[in-house]
Amino acid sequence: MKPILIAGPCAVESEEQLFATAEQLDSELRSHALTLDCFRAGVWKPRSNPNSFAGLGKPALPWLAAVHARYGWNVCTEVLTPHHVELCEKAGITTLWVGARTGVNPTEVQKLANAVQHKPFTILVKNPLVPDLKLWTGNVERFLKADVHKVMAVHRGFADGNENVYRNAPCWEIPIGLKVQFPDLPILCDPSHLCGDTTWIPQIAQIALNYGFDGIMTECHYNPEAALSDAQQQLTPAQWAQMITSLSFKINAPNTDLVKQRALLENIDTQLSQLLAKRMEVVDQIARIKKENNLPVVQPQQWQQVKERYIKEGQDSEFREFLERFLELLHQASVNRQQ
Ligand code: PEP
Ligand code: MN
């Protein structure tokens, strides 16, 4: 399956910067026989610091439309208000994204969903800043209900309050949870905002592809050092093409070997759940005996021995850690039941 590729600068800074980037990108696409699904560039930039460059606004829209006219790519930008939606519609820009900051406010997201309702927009729903799967799925649902042309999700990492290697924590279980809930919804990774630094971008992009993401949205600037926002995380078009051609894209095709192994796994899982149910029946008997004989529910030495029996020396450390966590959970469930 062909991956969805979106690239372009963090922001439109001038007509020259926009076209210099687009021109270089076009030449890289041609020399590597790649196609771009959408060219991105922010026109309205929600910044933490009021003195930071906040985008050029409305005057930048015709330049973005001109990129579409010259190169034939779809173009997209971020919208923060229904008025932005209206301006984009007038300028003929039909792919819009909802940013991570807007994503934390369901009222604002709903206003945007109302503004695009029944219109031929493609909406990219970025994950909200906070690691909250329900907030993200709720935002996605608002646009699905608005009956737009197409909805896609974009994973750009989360502000989880910790000092991370990356600017934002990947919390991979969240985009995977979204994929499980919406199997037909394309999901892209934005490694630029996730990493905050070009060093890690190829690595994160590959991890996302390994998980089965449908594409990559990357920030690309003809002269990253001079960028007015997110300078550290923008690749040059040449670096971008080099990364894209080195990534291993996955195919989502049926595979009989995989089907066979999955059937085995399903069988094992069924046995596991039956055994766990049987275990609980034994726990009930143990609870009855303890109660009749006035014995305490928790008998620490006994449990320690059980754990040691299961966890053997020489087991690899990841499996040991899993077993320990699993046994702790099992013990806790058993103790709760006995109570
Ligand atoms: C962006 O893509 O330029 C952007 C601001 O993204 P996010 O909302 O993910 O920070
Ligand atoms: Mn940016």
C-alpha cells in the first residue's frame, strides 16, 4: 500500500520561502520518483510565547493556493476558528488540520466540525497535547459525524509532564488504541513535532511504520536554520527525500503463515482464559478454608515461594519483568476476591 506523504514548512514565512521550499521538494520528488499527497504550511500558528512568530494569516493563503496550482499537490494548513475555515474555503484550500492545542478543547473542536459540516474537506485530527485517548477519539468522531470528505488522524506525541528524550512523549499505546477503535481511519505520524529535533526523526518514522501507520507528515524547510518557528526539527527537502527512500514501508496484505500462527495464538489465549477462570474457582475454595479456620487472607511467604517457582534464573529480563507484573496482578486479583 502506498504510504501517505505530507511535507512542507512549519509555517509560511514569505512567498519566497514557501516557493523555495516547494521548488526543492519538487526536484527531490522527481529525482526519487516519489509523489507527495499534500504540501503543509501553517498560516496561523498558536505559539506558547506571545513574542514568537504567529504566522502571516490571511495574506499567506493565496501563496499556498498558488503552490497547489503550480505543483498539483494538495495543500493543507491549520485552522483554529470557523473564520479560518471560511477563509481557507474561499482560497480553495480543502485539506485542514486541527492542532494539538485546539484538540484539548472539545467546544472549539465542535465549532470547527460545524464549520466544515457536509463540505468536501479532508480533516487531519492531530492528537491533543495531553495523553488522553478519549479526547482524541472524541475529536475524530466529531468530524466523522460532520460528514466531511475524509478524516485522518495524526500522531505528534504528547506533553506528559516528564523530561523526555523527545520533545513529546510517543505514548504509542494511544495511537494504537485509536487504530483499534477506528480500523479504517488512516493514521499518520508527525515525527517532527514528536521529536523536536531532526536527529530522531527517521527512527520515530520507522517505528510508526512498523506499527502499521499509513503515512508520515514531516516539516521541511529549504533553510531550516533560518526558520521562524521549529527550526531544530525541520529537514531540508534533500534530507527528507533521503529519509523517505531509506524507510521500510509495510504492506497490509493477507499472509497464510500469519493466519496459521494467529490461530495457534487464539487457541493458547482461550486455554489461558479458561485456566484463569479455573484458578479463580480454586481461589474461592482457599478463601472458604481460610475463613472457616480464621486464617489471614494474605500469607506473604507462601506467595513469595509461588513467585520464585515461576520466575527462573536465566529468563531474559524483559520476560522476567512481564512475569513479575503478571503475577503481581494475579495475586492482587486473588486477594481482592478472597476479601
Ligand atoms: C504544526 O503541525 O505546525 C503544529 C503546530 O502542530 P501541533 O499542533 O501538532 O503542535
Ligand atoms: Mn511546527
